[in-house]
Amino acid sequence: MNIHDSEKMIGLLSESGYSAIANPENADLIIFNTCAIRAKAEQKFYSQLGRVKILKRKNKNLKIAVAGCVAQDARERIFQKAPFVDYIFGPQNIHKINDLLSKNQDIATEENRDIAFEEFTARRQSNIKAWVSIMYGCNNFCSYCIVPYTRGREISRPSSSIISEIKDLARQGYQEVTLLGQNVNSYRSDIGFVDLLKQIDAFAINRIRFVTSHPRDFSVDLIHALSKLQSLCGHIHLPLQSGSDSILKSMNRGYTYKEYIKGIELLRNRMPNIAITTDIIVGFPGETDEDYLYTVKALKEIEFDGIFAFKYSKRKGTKAFEMSGQITDHIKSERLTYILSLQEEITYKKNKELEESVQEVLIEGPSQTDTLMLSGRTRSNKIVTIPNSSEVTGSLIPVRILKARRHSLDGINAALETALTSE
Ligand code: SAM
Ligand code: SF4
């Protein structure tokens, strides 16, 4: 979400003559687009902020802006720690960026539900894959989470505006679109989420993804859409957070483990090969060994294709911040380490099941680790590397999976292989 917000900012700034450069030492403007989800992300920002102070001493015209969730949450703290900051604006006030820059020093952190009606011309990082916001904010107030306080109440973009943005991306030749929202299942404007998906499915975009779905609002209609609509990719990110019902309750997640599992079963009954990924938090206040073991059991039982796992991080202003039973960092680290190593084995096993299968891969460019190889993703969102035989970036090719690794798959262009063997 932050990456796409940055794309929107760059789009707006290019209208007033700015362009992005690689080296901050040559910049006239540096924007920190911050994340407040965990303390670590916030700390990283503060340490980077210290570095640009030196640049400002060298270049008197340099302006520093702080955007994103830390800007929204901690504007006083930012000015206290770094009085050299010129502008502070929150996620709901991105569109004001050019106005702010016309002032000497300014702040824009007021609530702005009209953000959903803004039309942004994002300057996208990729010309193959695009993010598209379909809604802003969140109403869920999970007890650990800062997002509802920084991104405001949930509001959906009108479907006509989303559809015209995607039509435009299709015209430009984009192959993949990911619809973005904190809880896409609760998208509701003039139409609901499943109807939106049906309308989007009609355009010439090969791959549609969406993130994130909330297990509480996961419906049979959505499962049906996933199995029927051609453009929807066979992958869903469905954050479980914990396998313990008492922790889920105190997290205010609105579902039990049994209800979560029921959704997974319905999904897998209809789409046995669907990839499912999740988010897990360990060390939530009050998490006993028994609660934690329920999460371990859940991972073994469900066998996710991948997980993002985090140590619970105290966020001031949230309900969980005040809760008794805070867990020591040592225990959180132990629990996280075990869960990550368990999941590595499960992911490897799931990847192994794909050996010898043929997968559609969207080629994204040279591999980051080996320039003789190309890298892309399957519809299930797994990274695949193939030998570079001049496949065009942005093309969709059939790939035979030769070897599973823990975090990726090795393959070969199956069309090329067939052509070679028939010669
Ligand atoms: N809206 C999405 C949802 O409900 O699944 C995800 C939003 S959040 C940006 C991504 C993940 O960060 C959450 O699923 C959760 O696992 C994690 N997270 C949020 N707040 C956290 C906290 N205080 N400590 C640790 N992890 C946290
Ligand atoms: Fe945070 Fe929960 Fe909203 Fe996700 S659904 S953004 S975890 S409050």
C-alpha cells in the first residue's frame, strides 16, 4: 500500500516538474513514506531521518517531507526530534503534496474521507504489474493494530473510477493488477466486491489479484468467483494471526479457528490447487504456551504455501498496548524462530509438489541473484527462475518446474523445450 502511495506522490510531483532520482545527495526534495505497523519500521525511519540532516546542512534548498502512517501518528514527535523537517502529511492527504510544497513549512494530517474520490495518475514502478486502490482505511480495530488510527475509517472508491483506471491499464498492456485495501471483502460502493471482480474480469488483463482479505468477511460468493472468473489468480492471502480462540478474541478478529478452517475447506474443496498464504503474530499479550501451540498446530494442519510472521509489537493508542500479560522479547523471538523454521519445511514440501508440473509464469525480468537467469511468478504467486532464452519481459510462458527450493522454483520454458525435442 505504501509503495503504491509513493507511486501516486511521484505522479503528482511530476505534474509540477519533479522527477525521481537515485542519489539523495542530489535531491531538492526527500520524502519519507513511513510505516507505523511495528516499532521496528518506525525506528528505521528515525535513524534514516538523522542521516538527511547532514544533507540539509550541505544543501540549504533541500526540503524534507514525512508522509505515511508515522507522519499521521506522531507529527509532534517528528518535529521535536527533527525540527529541520519541512512538511508532514498523512496517508489521507497525499493529494495535497503540491500545495504543501508551495509553503515554507506545513502539515496536513486532517481526516479526509474524500481521498476515495481523488483520481490519481500514479507514476508506476512497473509497466507489467500495477497496484490499484479500491478502498481506503479500516473499520476493524484489531486490538493490536494502528492502521485504523492512521489511515482513518474505511471508504470505498466508486466502481466506475476503479474500472476506468483498470481499462486504461489494459490499454497500456499491463498483464497483472492487484486490487488494494485493508479488507477488500468489505468493499462496498454502488456495487459489492464480488460484482466488482466480475466487471473487472471482462477486461483484457490476464491476472487479477487482491489483497488483503479478512477471514470474517470471506464469503461463499467470493470462493465461487475465485473458481469461476478466468482472470483471478489461484492465490489468496488470508491472515489467520493466531490459532488460539482466546487470542483471536482478544485480538478482536471476529472469527474462531474453527470458522477459519471451514473457509479454507470450502476453498480447497472447490480449488484444490489454490495457494493460501497468511500472517501470524506471536507473543500477543496473554499468549500462553498453550495458545502458541495452537498456532503451531494450525500451521501443521493447514499447510500454508507461505506465511509472514511477526513478533507482536506494542503500538501506543491501540487496545493491546494497555493489556496485561505482555510477553518478553526473548519468548517472542523463540516462538517466531520456531514458527519460521516449521513453515520453511512446509513451504518446501508444497513447492516440491509442483515439480514436473507446468505453470504459467509472467516474466518480470532478469533474476536478482543471477543475470543469466530470468525471474517471474506463477499464478499462485511463487517465484520461478528460468534460463534466459530471450523471453520477453511481460510475456506469459508455460514453464516446467524442474526443482523446488525453499523460497522459489527452478524451471525451464516448456514451449521451447517441446520445440527443441521435436526438432
Ligand atoms: N488489513 C490486513 C489484515 O487484516 O490482514 C493487514 C494489515 S497489516 C498492514 C499486515 C499485518 O501486520 C497484519 O496482518 C498483522 O499480522 C501485522 N501486524 C499489524 N499490527 C501489528 C503489531 N502491532 N505487531 C505485530 N504485527 C502486526
Ligand atoms: Fe489492522 Fe485489522 Fe484493519 Fe488489518 S483488519 S488493517 S490488521 S485493524
